[in-house]
Amino acid sequence: MAVVKGNLTTLARAKDFLSISSSKPSLDLTLEGLINSASRLIIGWCKRPFKYGSVTEYYDGDSANRLLLRNFPVITITSLNMDNSRVFGSSTLLVETTDFFVDTKLGVIEYLSSYFNTGSRNIKVIYTYGPQAFPVNNDTASFIFKEV
């Protein structure tokens, strides 16, 4: 059984954490199964994957002053544009702290000037998201193997 992409740790990290020599493959199938199961359980319980990414997303403006991003926590907002013509040129670029505030933990953008214009896909956000660090040496192996 191979470790599935998107798991919260790797076989090598789990073996290192458990002080199992990498030259002893006898436990690999068992560990891979535990990693796969525990990762699915944690991701399912939290109802979201734990990954990094950079995305461009488009939203419909609805005359609200808040926008809930699809992914969080937010690491950085590269750009936020509001343009009913959907050209998204430099004149439609909003400035962080002047025009909007980001709650990075929750992935919420609050428009400070007024409300987001009503329109179809008239808001464009480019941002990077993902956990900054996992506990215990940026890995969750210890958590997985303590809880399984």
C-alpha cells in the first residue's frame, strides 16, 4: 500500500519519528496504512485539506462588505481587484489596509471603504494559503501516532 498524496506525513518522517531504521521495510505496509487512515480521519473531521497553494479565485459581488475565501489560513493576498467589466486592470486594484483588511486565520476579507459592488464574477483575488507550520518540527507524525 502506498502513502496517498495529500497525507499529513510521509513514511520516511513516520519512521524517523518512531526511530525505525529506513533499511527495515518490514513495517512499511502497516505504517503506510496507518498514515493513510489517520490522515483521512483528521482531514475528514476538520472538513478541509491541509495543503499549501496559490490560487486565483473569482467571486460574485453581493453588496456585502465581507468576502469568505475558499481556502484558509491565508498567507498573503497577492492582489484583490473589483471590476464590474471584469478586465481587472491596475485601476481596479484594491490596497490592503487602505481598502480592505484580511483575517488570515479565517480567510475573510473585509472591505473597509464600503461594500463590494454587486456583479457576476466581478471580484478577483489572487492569494497564497496553507498552514504556516505543523506542531513538532513542522510535521504531524507525532500527533498521528500518538492518537492511533
